[in-house]
Amino acid sequence: MRTGIATVCLSGTLKEKMQACAIAGFDGIEIFEQDLVTTSLSPEHVRSMAADLGLTLDLYQPFRDFDSVPEELLAANLRRAEAKFRLMSRLGMDTILVCSNVATASIDDDELRAAQLSRLAELAGGHGVKVAYEALAWGKYVNDYEHAHRLVELVDHPNLGTCLDSFHILSRDWDTAPIEGFNPEKVFFVQVADAPKLSMDVLSWSRHYRVFPGEGQFQLAKFMGHVVRAGYTGPVSLEVFNDVFRQSDVERTAVDAMRSLIWLEEQSARWLEANPTPAEAAAGPGRRRHPMELATLPRVAEPAGFNFAEVRAADTGALETLLGQLGFGFNGRHRTKNVQLWTMGHARVIINEEAPAAAETAIAAVGFDVDSPVIAAARAQQLKAPAVPRKSQADEEVFQGFAAPDSTEIFLCQGSPDGTAAWVKEFGTAAGTAGTGAAGPQAVIDHVNLAQPWQHFDEAVLFYTSALALEPQPYAEVASPTGLVRSQVMTTRDRGVRLVLNLAPLLQQEGGPESAGTGSSGDAFAGTQRRTYQEHIAFAVDDLVATARAARGRGLEFLRIPANYYEDLDARFDLDPAFLATLSELNLLYDRDADGEFLHFYTATVGSVFFEMVERRGSYDGYGAPNAPVRHAVQYDHLHQLKLTA
């Protein structure tokens, strides 16, 4: 599949955009007219630079408001078009995007439109240019891709074809199956974009909220499956208008964009495999069925569970105290690295002591149990995930690792049926391991909550979907004292892994907002990224009440939950008075739905990290979302009290 991207997707100058596209591995680009108009580079220079970078110049766009106009305006439009055709000759480009008219269309007549498009195609043919006619979703008279295709067929000129844009088609909920009946020689170009499902006017939706494939909710694999089955062999190019992308680092956004096309190519191949036509089913698997060849990635199973979580801190004392109070046992230090191991049952927490002195306590790495770490790592690297090497001795576990968009290090570990980890033997024995034995408290990592920088939230969703086969669930928004928090849950189908991505407001520090930074130490137990938001690790236990009482006995200071909360809880659920009294006594939070119950409590924050202890009863599958505003408010109050007493 030939890959492309419109320069409008990216920040920076035309030169910077072209260089970023080449670095990311794109085959070609669409030149957005404004990028050319505002550059100091001559068309000849742009053409030469593209050749040097190994990029083809696939489409010049957009040419607006051509059709459905009176004759005097048509003459001006044809003069304008011929000027662009001469410009394209200097660029070495042969395809132009012509959009259905929005602003100046005044005559609703298909015969007139066809005649005008025919004159445009004839003019284009004299310059060696092909016209790709696109139905804008908000076009005045032509807003349906099948309507645009009928006009192309009516004109029947070799220099006029159609452009299929997934946003304009899927935003209107048009059926994409008819694409398979199109003459592939009349499909001149294909543009793809994803988007969240929003209730707003389609023009604003398009201009501000498009995202790369895999970051929204459109059925793009199905769309592309129909395109491929039609016999199309041209470029598949990204056209994404997004305010965040156009403010973000150009090279990083280009890599994210390329990852999305790699993912879409694989998903399209899988859709075709899962939805064969009768003829394809009769032919059987293993045969190339379509002119466009779709590459696939190494197939991997979703992670079986969490292997470990790593927190790094310059001063580890507060973390050690907190884990000990929760019931974790100290399992010693690593024999070659400055890290500690703390465990409770199969919940394993690494404390990394190698953080810089000024670094804030933060989650540095997460380990996942997978069937084949090497194959899973190869898939991630093909999806443009940067590898994270781990220094190890000859007799130490070899971890496959790569960096997530927020710089959290992701490590792939060989899972075991009994939930143990072979690398634990690399840590020296230590006294005080009450949390590890069969008689001690048992726990597993229930979920990990990672805070995402605002400009990379969509990128993170695609990353975990494509690289780790996690499935995004419907996102939620939660009110907090510092603003609205957007929460995106990513899970495996069996909920063995629950990863929560939060897009949260910046925490205000004295002197102003924190500045975000990233970094990586290149070690499984040594991440160095900075965080500006709170994030946490949640541990599931069988008896939260007993766990809370034991933690209180070890000196844990619980966050004070307001009495108003328990009055509201009683009103909502009509709980047994004794049970409600226990919840209030221990500062526990509670939720219930048709499937089960959920009990949990949170610790105070250390740096940007806190811990949560949970108990799931029945088949409860949530995270206590109704309690989230309470947690945010209580932690906010706690942090401010600490500042006042400091």
C-alpha cells in the first residue's frame, strides 16, 4: 500500500513538513496550497527537494468552488484552474483535488455540472493533469460520494475521476459497499481520516476534530476493504485537520501518522479476510485476491496480565513507608541495579532509586505478561515504537522494551501460568517479607492509570491499541477542582489488563504551571520521564475491609472522605447501617451496579503517584466512576493542607 499524507496535517514550514514525512517513512505527500503559497521555496526547489527525500508529490489541493456556477463565473474559474495547472507542471505533479462547490454554487443542475466538469477535464488534459472530484460532506448541491461518481461517469473523460475521502463519507453515515462497484480507473485518489463521534455541524467537526486512523470511531477498515476490493491501486493518504496536531512536534506527529497507516493497512487486510465475498470464500485462503497488496504485522495475543509496575523517585523513603503500610513486603535490592522489589502476592512494584535529585516521583515503567515477547516487540517496532534497551548480565532476564508516547517504558515479559516472575530471583533475600508468603495478604495489579500530555492523548490511544492489542472503551469525563479530566480505559477482552489513560489539567505549583519533560534511561528499572499530572497503580485484594484495618494498624493515614459522601451513598443504595458505618469508619468508597459491587480507597500522593486498593465483588467491571470527583476533591484538599503546613 502506497502511503501518503497531506502537509496540512502537520505543524511547521513546508520544508520541515517534507523532511518529517521522509523521516517517518511516507511514500508521498499532498501539497496543501497554503503551505506552498507561504514558503520561500520555489516550485522547482520543492520538486527537487521531494526527489532528494524520496517523496512523490501525489496531489495538489484544494481547488474550491468550481462547479454549479453561471457562465461568467465559470470563465474566471477556468482561468484560475489553468494557472494552477501551470504551477503543477513546475512542481512535477499530475493530480489536483477539486471539491464540490460550497460558497458560490447557485445552479442545481447535474447536466450543467457535468458540462462544466467536462470543460475542466479537457483543459486539464492539455496540461497532463488529472482532476480528482470530491464530494464535500457540506457541499451545497453535491455532498454524496455516489453523486460525485455519477457525475464523473456522466462526463466520461479520461482526465476526470473521483476522490474518496473517508471523513466526507463516514461523517454522513453513507454506506461504503457501493465503492466495490466503482471502476477503479475512475478512482483517482483516496484520503483517510478518523474522528470521534460528535454531535455538531459537520464543517466544524471536519476542520478541528479529525484524527489519524485508530484514534477515532469510524469503521475505516471496512471502508478500506471496499476500496481495495474495487481494485484501487493508488496512494492511501491522510488528510487530517486537527488543532492539536498542528501545534505539536512535526516529526513526532509524522511518526504517529505513519503508525496509523500501518495499523489501518493491517486492519483492512483482516477485515477482508473476515468478510470474504462468495467468490473469495470459494477460492480459499492464501491467494492474493486484489491488485493492492496489504502488508500485515506479526500477530500477537493480547497481554495476559501485568508483570510489574515501576516507580522512580529521588527520595524513596515515602514510597517504602507507604508500600509497607499497605502490606507489601520488601524483597531486597537488585544485584546489579539501584532498584528495590516490593511484593504482595503477585503484585510486584519496583522502586527505582536512580532518578535525578530534582525529579518528581512518577511511574517509570510497566511490564506486561505476553506469550512471545520477541514477536510482540517486533510488532511494536514495526509500528514505529522506539526500542528501549535494558542493560543485563549474562544470567539475568532479557526484557524486550519500547517507549510509549508519554515516555513510559513498556516491557514485555514471558508470562507464567502461576503468575510468578523468573526475574524475581535477581533480587537479594531480605527480612520483612510478610507480604509475599502464602499466609500474607494476596494481591494483583488491577489497573494502572497513566497521565497523558494533552498533545499526545490520541497518539497514546492508537499506540496501545496497535502495539499491545488493547481495546479502547468509551471514554468518560470527570469533574475535578482543577478542571475536567478525560479518562480513556484500554483493556484486554478478559480484563486481565486494564490501562487507564487520563488527560488532566496541569497541576498548579507555586510560581506557575509545571513544565513537562521527557526522558529515558534505557533500562527496565530506570525510567526518567517527568509528569505534570497525578497517576496511580491500583491493587485488587479479596477483602478490602480487612486490608484497610491492617493498613490502619501499620500507621497508614487515610484520606478523609466527607460525611456528606456517606449520606449520599445511603440515599442512593440503602446500605445496611453496619456496613455503611464500616465504610465511613475506614474512609472507604463504594459503588454498585447490576453486575456487582466495588470497594476502594486511595492513599495520599507521593510526588505525582498514589496507590489505590480495590475489591471487586461479583462481575463489577467499572472503576467507581461516581466516586472520582470525591477522590479528586479530597486529594486536592490534602495537597493544599500539606502546602499550608510545610
